[in-house]
Amino acid sequence: MASKVPAPAKGTGPSGRALWRDILGKYDLEQHELALLREAVRTVDDLDGLAAVVAEEGMTVGNRVHPALVESRQLRIALARLLGALRLPAGDEDDQAPGRRPQRRVGARGVYSVGG
């Protein structure tokens, strides 16, 4: 359990601060894990910014999907990988079904491409 939560980076938005406080309020992270968390916080804030752009400008530009939607999809993938790389437990140990092993988490998968 973390004793004192350090402040997030200056300029961090509300969603990023909430993520930072939530994770560091529950877990003590090592330096390399803090770097992953910092990137996750930036990603969450970027997603908020892109959502605001889409809310203001709409989901399309002409007859095409707004570029902010495309970028936000990519950022969601990146966020999932960053949070997965932190390898935080998924719930309390007491929540596990009897005889069930905890989920094994491995590193981020590679990029998929069309073979030819």
C-alpha cells in the first residue's frame, strides 16, 4: 500500500490526475512502472482532448470520419497496452473463484499485418 502519493506532472488534466491518484493510492510502483503510468496519464488526457474536439466539430469531416476519432482509437489501444504492462491485479485476491488461478499477464503483443 502506498504511503504518500506524489503529485502528477504539472499540466495533468482531471482524468489523468484521477488515474494517477487511484493507482498510486493502492500500489507502490517502481521507477519503470512510474514511467508507464506517466504515459498512461498523458494518454488519458489526450483522449479527453480528442473527445472535446469531436464533441465540438462532429464525428465527420465532409464525408469522412473525423481524424480525432481515428487517433482516439489508436490511443485507446495504446492505453490498454500501457495499463496491461503495469501488471496490476484485477480485483482483490478474495474475489477469485475457488481453485481459479490469477490471470497471467504478458507483455504487449506485436503489430498485426496482412500477410501476402
